[in-house]
Amino acid sequence: MKQKNDLSNTNNPHYDVLIVGGGMVGASLAVALVALGLKVGLVDAYQFGVAEQPSYDDRAIALSYGSSRIYQGMGLWSELSANTTPINSIHISDRGHFGATRLSAEKEKVPALGYLVESRILGKQLYARINDSKIDLIAPARLEAFKETDDGLIIELQKNEKSNENNDSFQLKTRLLVAADGTQSKLRDLAGIGISRSSYQQSAIIANVSTEKPHNNEAFERFTDTGPIALLPLSDNRCSLVWTHDTQQGSSTVEQTMALSDADFLDKLGKEFGYRLGRFTKVGKRSSFPLALVTAEKNTANRTVVIGNAAHTMHPVAGQGLNLALRDVAVLADLIAHYGNDDAGSDALLEAYEAQRAEDLKNTVRYTDSLVRLFSNDNFLLGHARAGALLAVDRIAPLRKLFTTQSMGINHRQSRLARGLALRKKQEASA
Ligand SMILES: Cc1cc2nc3c(=O)[nH]c(=O)nc-3n(C[C@H](O)[C@H](O)[C@H](O)COP(=O)(O)OP(=O)(O)OC[C@H]3O[C@@H](n4cnc5c(N)ncnc54)[C@H](O)[C@@H]3O)c2cc1C
């Protein structure tokens, strides 16, 4: 793909908004801001498309129905949806215990409960849109430091090129700085925002697998003694597998499963997951990720907003990480549309962002964390509590509604983008 001429594009280094981190979250915010005509820069440590770029790998992301509306508001959904697989139903069960729950798009009267998209494909579409816009792509460059001035922040960046033997650094100025630089966010640390971190003592193996029987656009979440298995429908009758392993269990460590031959891996997966889709017949490249809950103590500091994994890194069990982050993006873009022409880094914007995100962030982190803890525990009584919870969700309409709306990403106050509407600048909104 054609790339903008990165660092040379920065002749006018006074930005309204500078986004550090061009992963799925930072790049989505950049695309959302195209409509506003502000001076926006997007910095990433890697050139888009190189193998080292950590955000765009083989993982498939379950975008909630709410996220599809956000991309619709950005004008990206019509192209993106051609490369997604809709989830028409979700089957949730607990291995060895009675009780299962089924969520369905038909019952909820929506076109789909969610959509599967490969992160590499999502990245290509986001960067194609950025390349066609006036946004400056500043890559490969790493944020090293920043300092405050009366009307903005001065950012120091280091060129991140193998040939950069002179350690070339350069400066940019911005009114608002957005930290979208992932779980280990340097910007969050430099802004003095602390984190709380708790390891789940689990790792997830991800891979694409094929099965004997068609998935019929059904997703499966199966809780087993070794950890949850999520199987999500992809194109060509493939499924995206997220197989969580308890790393404390000596007999079944993630390394051992990773080391199995393809045939043994598929055999073990079949024994754990069961044979609802027949036998597993093929597996693609496998990768593994350690899992922890990391949350920032706050989401803003002077002229700085923290979003995406930098603000909240969650267990992938409920597929909420990017979906929650896209709601960060939608709210922040709404506020930038409102305050951006005067001062995108104003205290009023920062206070409004903190206030508008607090509830959704707290609820989504709590929902995902409780799900992991409830279903990770191999205690006999908890096993029965889980079965009871699944049956209750299946039978009791209001509880099912809560479960479904949280999974669909619509259980919260709706920004313009989250309602599928395009952003409006302040003047247009009041005209
Ligand atoms: C196995 C797995 C499955 C998942 N499935 C789902 C799912 O189904 N649904 C869902 O909603 N979520 C899912 N998630 C969560 C989702 O992947 C994350 O929420 C998302 O990737 C976060 O993206 P990000 O852009 O915030 O961070 P990252 O992807 O970490 O991107 C950070 C970017 O910042 C750049 N960077 C870092 N430091 C610097 C620096 N100093 N200077 C400049 N640039 C820098 C990096 O190069 C990178 O491009 C899953 C996660 C995992 C692990």
C-alpha cells in the first residue's frame, strides 16, 4: 500500500490533535477526525504493514453491533462490512455442567449480534482512509518526552529507523495529545498516570481453525476446566479460536499446547470443546498472549487523554477490548468536534471526557473481569452457580437483555458516532 511520506510531512508541526499509537484504536480515532478538518497527526513506532507492528496480526476481532454503528458514523462501514462475517447467534456453555445460554440476533431484532474482522484487514482499511486524508502520518517514530507550554505541549520524538545511527530526534507542538500507545504506554507514564495491574495467570492461544461442519454464523463460548474457549465464525467456514490456558496448571501449560503437532493440537481442542461442529480439520499459524487486567487510574492529565489498551487492557474472553476502545474514540471525537476549533486540549474537554466515560469503563471492565473469574474457578459450588447463571440468563428476559446489550456494545450513553451518525463541527451543530 502507498504510504504518505512520513516524517517529511511535518513542515507545520502545530497540531490540534496528536495521536501517539497507530494501532486499531489510534488509527480509528484518526479516521473519525478526518471529517472535522483539524490539523491532526498520527505517530507510530512502526511503518504500517511491517511485520513488527504489534496491532495488526492474525487475530480476528469480534466487533459488536455498537462498533459497526461507530464505523458507519465514520463512513467506513460499507467498505469494511464486505470483509466481515456476521454473528447471528452466540452459544455459551460450561463443559461438564448442565446449563447453556443462546443469544440470537433474531430475538434481539438486530441485523447481527456482532461481526468478525481480521485485524490485518481492519488495519488496511483504516490506513487506506488515512492515506487519502490530510492527516500527517509520522512513522516510524517513538515518543520520548514532552513538556508543557502556556498553550500546548511540545513533544519530542525519536526517528525509529534501523539506519538512525545519529539518534535523530525532532519536536512537534500540539494542543491535545492522545495516548493510544498500548498496554505499556510510555505516554501514560510520562503524564504521571498510574495503573493497577492484576495477572489472570492465564495465556490465550489464538489461531484460525476449520471444522467438519459449517458454523452457520454461530459463535461459541465454552468454559472448560483449563479455561474458556471462544470460537468465532470467519469466512470460508473457518473459525477464529481464542483458547485460554491456565498457566498455573503444570499438566496443561500454554507452552505444551503450543508445542503440539497440528494433528495433536486439533485432537486436544476437539476433546476440550466437544464436537458440535464435528472434528477440527485444520489449524493456521498459532500465537500466544499472556493475559492481565491493566487499568489506568484516570483517563486524562494536562492536555492528554488516554484511550484503548493504554487505558484498559482486558481479558479477551468477552471480546470487549476494542469495542470499549471504539466507544472511547466515539466520545472523544464528539468532544473534539465541540471544542476543537477553540482548543482541543482545554480543561472543559478533559473534564467532559472523564465524566462521560466513567460509567461505561467501570461497567465493562467489571463485566469482563467477573465473567473470567466466575468461569475460571474449578470449584464445585461455583460450577453450579455458573450453570444457574447460564440458565437464568437464558430464561429471564431482563437479565438476558443486559447480557446481550453488553455483548452488543450498546448498554451505555450514546455519542453521535455510536448512533451511526457522522460527526458535526460545533458551528454546524448550532446552525
Ligand atoms: C487474543 C486477543 C483477542 C482479542 N479479541 C478481541 C475481540 O474479539 N473484540 C474486541 O473488542 N477486542 C479484542 N481484543 C482486544 C483488542 O485486540 C485490543 O483492545 C486492541 O488491540 C487495542 O489496540 P490499541 O490500539 O489500544 O493498542 P495496540 O494494538 O497495542 O497499539 C499500540 C500502538 O502504539 C504504538 N506505540 C507503542 N509505543 C509507542 C511509542 N512510544 N511511540 C510511538 N508509538 C508507539 C505501537 O507500535 C502500536 O501500533 C483481543 C485481544 C487479544 C489479545
